[in-house]
Amino acid sequence: MLTFLLWLLLFVLCWPLALLALIVYPIVWLLLLPFRLLGIVVGGVFELLRSIIALPARLFAGRPSV
């Protein structure tokens, strides 16, 4: 909501710049999308490695008796 209000303020103060931002924002978002996906993949790989390293400790920890 705050972003929308800031855009409206920019539209009132300088409407050509606001319209340019409205056109350029989706293009920039599409260009940055592969980097976001790469970040998700790298985070998943690190989580997998952490789970693999912690697996022996979890196996040898045993179960608490009831």
C-alpha cells in the first residue's frame, strides 16, 4: 500500500517519470527473476547439505525411553 501511495505522489509531482517507472518496473522484474530462482536453488542445496551432514548425529542420538 505504501508503494502505491508513493507512486501516486510521484504521479502528481512528475507524471512522465511515474509513467516511465510503471513501464520499466515489469521489465526489471522479469530480468531479475532468474536471480531469484537461483537464490532459491542455492538455499535448497545448502539445506540439503546441512541435512546430510546432520544425519549421522540424528541416527546415533537414539530415541528417548518412554
